[in-house]
Amino acid sequence: MTTPGYLTVTDLAVRLVDRADAVPAALSEVDAEVVGVDVERADAHRYYRRAALIQLGVEGRCVLLDAVTIDAFPEVDAFFGPDRLMALHALENDLVPLAGRAIRPDRVADTAIAATLLGLPTGLGPLLGELLDVHLDGDKEAFQRADWEARPLDDDMAAYAAGDVVHLPRLWEELAARLEATGRRSWYEQELAATLEQAAEDTRHWTRVKGAGRLSERERAILRALWEEREAIARSHDLAPNRLLHDDVLRDLATDPPRTAAQLVRRSQRRRGALRPHAEALLAAVERGQQADPEPPDDEGRRWTDEDRALHDALRRRRAEVAADVGIDAGVLCPSKPLWAAVAGEPGDGDELCRLVGLRPWQTALLAGPLWEVYAERAA
């Protein structure tokens, strides 16, 4: 088992830091212009994202910061100032738990975004294998399910955590060169900015419950009231909402409302213990939803005709053709669902069509002409 200090990890110098006063010296060991960073979280049962381990790595060296024993890392925040780049893979998973430990980098790079725009594998393991001939050891799924708050940290977990970050600086260097060579650096900058904006937003919403769009307006009102009450309870107790009441049960309660708290509890097969103390509050939410104004559907009641569906299919197919031509996934170039806005919006030209769909400039440059051709032909 590991102890504070240097760990035995093949081919890597890995240092575990579990005291705040040891952080500055540890940072000097990964002093570079680009530093790879990852977070192992321990929040599957919590409402708020919580870092358990923060990894900082450069070629051959890694520092593991114990976020179980250290509450905040102001030295790390200062370390990632304007002269240093933090390289992450899928940063939307890491920025919030990092901010929770007072780490807010000035500059970030995302290797997952870059890989997506180059038509490369987006999983870190396959990406490292294809670009750098680096092959990560260990059962990734098993480590993702591991308890990262458990201490002491064993060598296998330390090796997995280090392997996720030490190659990120070199990986970013290779991806950045390819973005420049293909003329896609501006694409990347636009996607990075959008991802950073989205990562800072709370995207949780009751309409994201699967099947909400198929409910009646009255059922949607009940679902909303239940969802909002569940959110309030989950936040106050730092409990993952689905650990309290699963979305499927939430939807079932909206379509067939219980009359008593006991009935409500019985409807949840797996969460009865956690649910019982809050059953009365959730039953009151059901009653509020029954008395509230009906919730109209998201599309404001529009009924899609066969002609609408045919146009949407034609736009979607043309989008896929353009994506194939540039060698990226069609959903990256333009997701299918937003194309319905073009069907409903009656645009006057290709640029307006792309604005309705919510496309960024790089996407508009590729799609305005092709999609407008399809739209104009069908509308004629």
C-alpha cells in the first residue's frame, strides 16, 4: 500500500501529496509550459461534483494531490496563471470539481475537442494509441467505479491516475499541430469557447427527463413540480437526485399520481429508505402540480406533417454528406434535433437557416450553402 511521498509506478516518478504545506514543492516537479491535469471524483451519490484526487503530470512525472485531506489548493490556482496551459481531456468533467477546490486556470486546452474536430478517436486510450503509440494499462471501467476516497491509495490506482495525465502535454502538442495543418484551429477555438460556456452553466432541467415530451400538459405540470422538489431536497442534502427518486419513477408518478405518501414510497423499488423521510414533501409537490397551470409541449403544440419530416430527413442526410467529406462525425458538424428549428422557422437564406439551428461560424461556413440548397428545393 502507498504512503505519502514517492510511489512505485513503472517508468514514472509519482508523488502523492496529502498535506497542504507540501503542495508548493510538489508543483516545482511538474513545472512546464503545458501540464496535463485530470480529476478522479467521488461524487456518484452526491449532488455536487467533488474531487477526490487531482493529478498533474508532465512526461515521466506526476503529482497526485489528495483532495480528501486537503480542502483547497490556492497554490495550484496561482500555478496555472496566464503563462501556463492546463491540458485536459473532456474538460467539462473536470472544471467544476477543480473550481470546488479553488482551482480556476487562466488557459486550458481540451484534447477531446481537438480529436473530435480532426475525426480521430475521442476516447483517451484509443487516441493515445493512434497518435503516440502509447497504450494505457489496467481496467479503465473498474478504476472508474473504484472508491477514490478510500485511503491509503494503492499502487494500481496511482498508476492509473498518473497514466491519464503524463501524456496529455505531448498529445496536445500533436493535436495542435494537426489543427494548424488542417486549418481547423479556428474550429477548435470556437468549440472550446462554447464548451467552457456550457460547463459553467447548470444544464439540469425538468424537460430533460426521458419521456417528458410524450406526457400530457397536466402530467408535465406534475412532473415539473416533482422534479423541482426533488432538486431542492437533493441540493440541501448533497444527494444525487436519482439516488433519491429515479427519473423513471418521477415520470411514473406524473402519469399516475399517488394519493398518499405511503403509496409514493412503494412506487420506488430501490430507493425506499432514502425516499421515506421526504415522501410528504414530494406528495405535496404532486398536489401542487395537479393545481398548477398545464405545461405546454416544448414545440408549442406544432404538429409535424409528413412534409416537415421529409424536409428534416433531407437536411439531415445532406449534413451527413458534408460531414463525411470533411471527415468528422455528422453529430459534431450539426446534431440532428436542432435541424427541426430550420423546418419550423421559414428562413430566407442559408445564413438565417444556420442561425435558427444555432450553428457556430465554422459550421455555418460548411453548411449554409448545402442546407439552403435542400431547403430551397423542398420549399419551391
